[in-house]
Amino acid sequence: PPPHRLRIVYDTNMRVARAAGQWERIQRTKTALPFLTYELGPSAKHREVHVTWEGTTLPADDPWWSTHMTPNGYGCKCRVRQVSRTEAEELGISARAPDGDPDPGWDHNPGAEPRG
């Protein structure tokens, strides 16, 4: 395979594995840090729908995170940050989950999936 394809596969696997580990940590620490906020990553160009999700701050148990935990597509560098209730209130807790779907095939939370 071409080197750029290998880079995409490697980066994707690393981001998905990181997200799975992050979700496990979120579950362990959500009593102290019960909210998550969606942040854009360092990319120069972002998908339009991801820009609309920036700053979304919802409880860690909100169903939105079961389909919108990062990454949300190939090359997505967006991230989720776990925050306290106080910080969530300062950021502004979202009244509802925003519209829009992740890229096809990315509407799942890698850390919430059973592993064999």
C-alpha cells in the first residue's frame, strides 16, 4: 500500500485506541468530572459539522456521546475534554445535543463497545 494510506490507517488506529482508553477513564472519574466538552483539534481545516459541535458541553452519560465520541471520521483530530460541573457551568452547559451526524461508519463510541 502507498505510504499515505499506511499513515491514515496508523493514525486512525491510534486515535480510536486513545478514545477507547479515554472513555474508560471518563467512566472511572465521572463522579468528580461529570461533563464532557467537544473541542476542535489542531487541523487547519475542519469539517463544517464538527465546527457546529465545538463547545458542546453535556453530561458524560448523555446519549449524544454514544455516537459523537471522537474521532468522528478519518483524519479527525477533534477531542473531548472531561470537565467539572463548575467548569461546565462556566463554559455553558448545552440545553440539548446539537444536530448533525459523524461521517458514515463513525457514529459509535469506541470505548463503549464490548471487546473480546
